[in-house]
Amino acid sequence: MRDPESLRRTLVRGELPRLLYRLGHGEATGMLTINARLARAEVFALRRGQAVIGNDELSRKTLTARLARLASQDLSVVFEGGVAGVLPVGTTAGVPLASWARSHLEAQLDGALADAIVRELAGMRMVARAELAPAPVDEADRRMLVAMACPRRLDQIWPLARTPRFRLLSFVHFLRSVGALEVEGIVAEQSRPTRFPQLPPVDARRQAALRMLGLEHEGDPDTVKRAYRKLARALHPDLQPDADVVRRRVLERRFAELTAAYESLT
């Protein structure tokens, strides 16, 4: 979706992130008007897939909060593509819609939703749609996308992705929510296990903890500590003051997973 001339949609609760992801992924420019029931219209200026806001952090947080509030309602949406001349003077494009949609959707995952995804997709083969898949933000993203480049089941994707169960399922939830995941149907052999491992053996948990820290093999305590500190600096929410509320929740969850993995090895 690159600068569509016009778009008019009626969206039910929860569908807004999908639309915003596609506008962001397609680097759309124009004016987006969102009407919620019993509320005034919200107007957003888009430039190359980013929402135009003021330069201060408060403006960024206010905009992300507005989007999160709208995502929980039934809406009517109008997008006028290519309307770049009306963008306010002195503003800057600061909130990538694709990144916001991903963070918002991944933050929805809890234990109950994770279990529901496993039950629903067990035995089904999935493939990420290349034209809608996000650009990888880290090595774990790259491995997950490579593992989903051809149809595979969850229990086949996990060892290839080498990432914690919760992160993989949050990524799957995000891809499915924005229409970037194709499911081919229940074609797995009945004689083979199709369920995502819920409680792996102790050795498997230790290997998963090592992978979480980016280690391929068991190392000495100093090696494990150095790996933990390196990743902790990248994931600690207090070291990323520019992160919005949704992104901060994702960081907090991933930092907690990293710390739990480190503590299981020490």
C-alpha cells in the first residue's frame, strides 16, 4: 500500500493496528481521518509511513496514547493519499506506524493468548508473506523470518528461530494480526508431535537460556555474565528514555525474560 489515492473503511474494534501497519509498511503519505462513535474526529498527517508530530517527547507519547485508545473502538477511517502540502510547518515525522502497530500487537500477548495460539495453530504450516513481513530489527527477527520463509509448523519453527517461546508467539500473533502470515491448513503427519513444547526438559530449558543470551554453548561464569550485561544494556527500559509506553512494556517483558534466563544459568 504505497500512497493510495483514497481509502474509506469501517473498522471494528482491534482492526486499526492492521490498517496502520499497512500504511506504515507501504510508506504512505497523506491525511488520515479517524472517526470514533460519540467522539470528535482525529486527524493524523502521514509522511512516508510516519505520523507527523511535534519535536518534543510529550507529543510522541500523546500520539501513541491516542492511537492505542482508538484501537479499542469501532471506527470509520478515511485516508487521502499524496496530500503532503498540508502538513503543519515545523513538525517532524516521528512515529513510524508499522513499528507502533507491531509493538501494540506484541504487547497484547499474555499466557492465555499464547496458549490459545498454540492450540489453534498446532499441526498447521505457516509462512510469512514476504511483501508484508517487517524488516528485521535484530538477529532474532532475522532467524524467525528465515524459519518462516517456507511453510513449517510451530514445533519446526522454534528450534530454527532459537528464540524464547513467548517472543516467537508474540511475533506470530503480530504477523497474523496484520495479515502477514499465511496458514496452509492441517497437513502435519498424525504420527509426529505437533504441539508446541510447554514444559521442555531441564537440559532443553538450559539450552534455551543460553540461546537467549546469544551463546551457542555452555561457557564459564564470566562469559555468561558478559553476555547478559551486553544484552541488558540493549533491553533495559531505563536506558531507552525515548521509548513510548507500548515499546517500554515490550522492553520490560524481554528484560525480565533475559534476567530469568541468566539467573537459571548461575
